[in-house]
Amino acid sequence: MGNVAFRSGSKIRWNEEKNNFDNSSANNLIIPKYNNGWSLPSL
């Protein structure tokens, strides 16, 4: 969370009900971006 706050440049708070941050730029940092069409399989 410290790295996400530092990289987003703002204070962040975790929303336990939604399992994400209250800041959209911080949420973009916790979602991995895969290259060349690769993705993790979903269960």
C-alpha cells in the first residue's frame, strides 16, 4: 500500500467491501497489465 500511495501521489484508503482503493489511479496500479496478449486464466 505504501508503494501504491507513493506512485499515485495521494493518500489512499482501502475499501474492504469493494476490495479496492478509494482512488481510481491507485486502483489502476493494483491491476496487472500483461504484454503481447498474455493473461492469467480465470477460475
